[in-house]
Amino acid sequence: MTSTLGLSQLGLVDLLPPSLQTIPEAVGKNMAIARARTGSRIMAVVKADGYGHGAITVAQAAISAGAEWLGTTDIEEASALRAAGLTVPILTWLNPSGFDAEAAATGRIDIAVGSLEELEALLKQTSPAAVRVHLHMDTGMARGGCPVHEWDALIARAWHGHQRGKVRVVGLMGHLPLADQAESEVNAPAISRMYQARKAIMEAGFGAPLTHLAATSGILTDPATHFGMVRLGAGLVGIDPSETTELHGASRLTAPIVHSATAKAGTPVGYGGTYITDTSTSLSVLPLGYADGIPREISSEASVEIHGRRYPVVGRVSMGQIVIDTGADSFPPGTTATVFGPQGGLTPTIYDWACWAGTIPHTIVTGLGPRVRRTII
Ligand SMILES: *Cc1c(COP(=O)(O)O)cnc(C)c1O
């Protein structure tokens, strides 16, 4: 390449890549809503890169708004938060690559232990200090956590590890199986299991563990599930699985139009020609496709917003692009289209996209590809 001319000097617009802008202020507002529903400590769950919004950005915003703990899936995610300078306690609950007891001890990263095997694997390792452990009770989900019949054995073994200075039991964890249901009766069995588990821990000689069961849905709908701490994940980024509370969308996905043209009536659009224009119309291309997180399964209602109007996505979603039909309006390349944004106005939301794709909003935000540039506004 010999040319040093920028695109704008060539008379073309500079085309920015698709961009996800995270809105920390919205995370703060969602924290405030959660804060108003519970007197318990709040753990900000920032797994899956903060539900696609940037784990560090979401964690910082949540801590500024009063979160006292962070939660991630594994030690590696937690270590990245430590490397970013975050000092609050962090809990991890699934470490498929094994327990790096040394990383946990030196990084002050807590580990949830939900079976005898997990505890043995931890006790086998050497670490410079006792590893902080939360015993994880299966509260009815059969997706991790110690089954009731193994609980006493787990506690006995933890006591042994405690006496040898290998582990410190600081917490008790459960997880609600009916996390998206707002009726409190459905949580009752899990709640009573937590009380039993807690009693057994204290009878074994441990101090009172920091007890936590509820995630977003429980936080917003059922105070009986709150115990000493609650774990707020989806709610931080504006997703309420219980669909009871209006939260604030915490991101905006935009992309520039890269190509525009008029098409005659009867023009097939995209792979397979699944859409055929019925009149002469303007078509525009956006540089986002299923590799970037636009679900290929979307219905014909899917649309984007440009200058305050909605335009439908037409034809099949390609790997790296979609076509929109802008009708009688034509837009020059470089015009910004908003794929989704916070609630309000005509901008589609992640809830709209989830509906168009037959999924939940979580998969929309966590599915964004690496080409989508992340920024903070
Ligand atoms: C993801 C997760 C949470 C947060 O759940 P949300 O419904 O997103 O708030 C809490 N606890 C555990 C164990 C999780 O895996």
C-alpha cells in the first residue's frame, strides 16, 4: 500500500466498524433499582464478559453504585478483574480447568465447592494461604451444587481441610431453579434447603457463612430469597428475567451503512432470494451478520432504526452483513443505523431482537462477535 490518503480524502466517508457502546450510567440506575428492593449485600455478576457489555466496565459501574462483591464463572475471569485493579471480594463457581488454588489464594478469589470431588481436588493442591470457599448446595436445579445426601460428608471434609489450614468456609451458596418465575411459593423448597444447609455448617463448628441464593429474578420479586447477599447479573445490563420491572438497557449497537443502491420491483435479495422487492426501493447494507451476533433465525419483523425511523431487515442474514429496505428513503454510506439501544422511542431493544429470534435477550448481548468494537459512553 502506497496510498496514505484516508477514505475521507478520497471523497468517501470513514466507515467505522459495528460498535457496541456500553452505558455505565444505566448499570448504576439498575443497581439503584436492585438496592431499593433489598437490604442485602449485592454481588455484581459479570461472567461472559459482563453479559457482553465488558466485564471491567460493568464491574466498575456496579461497584461505584454500591456493589460489594463480584462474581464470575471461573478464576481466569476473576484474575482479569484483579489485574484491572478491582479489589472487592470475587466469587467463582465453575472452574472446569481445575482449581488453581495458588491463583485463588494469592488473588483472593473465592471458590464455590459443590461436591466432595471438587473439595478433594482443592485439598490436594498446595497454596500459600487457605483458599476461601463457599459451599454450594444443590437447591433443586441438578446443575452443580452438592446434593442433599452428600451435604454432611462435604461439611465434614471441609472441616478437616479447615483444621489443616487449607480452606476457610466463608460462604453458603444456592441457585434458584425457577429463576424467571415471579411467584414466591416456587422458591420455598430452595429457601428451606438453604436454612438447613446453613444450620449444618454452623453445627459443624464453622462461623455463620455469608449466605446467597437469589439472582436478578429473586432480587426483584422475592425478598425471602435474599439472605445475606444477592447475585445480580442480567439486571445490571437491563434484563429482568421475571418481566416485572422496567430496567435500563445498558448498551447500544450501531453500524454504518456501507453500501446503498436502488432496486427495481421484483429484485431477489440475499442468499436464496427469500425476499423479493415488490416495488422499486432503496436497499442498504450493514456490515453485521450472524458472525457478529445478528441471529440468523430472525423473523420478517426485525428492523433497525435510522434517523428516528424503523426499516426492516430483508432477505437472509449473511455471515457478515444484512440488507435493510429503506423504501423511498435513501441514505449515503456512513449513515449510522442503530440495531438496538435502550428502551424508548423507535429504537429496537434487545427484547425486540430476542422476540424476533425466538430467544431470550441474554443470548443477543452475549452473542456479539469479536469484530464488534466495544466502547463506553
Ligand atoms: C449467572 C448467574 C447469576 C446471575 O443470574 P442473573 O439471572 O443473570 O442475575 C447468579 N448466580 C449464578 C451461579 C450464576 O451462574
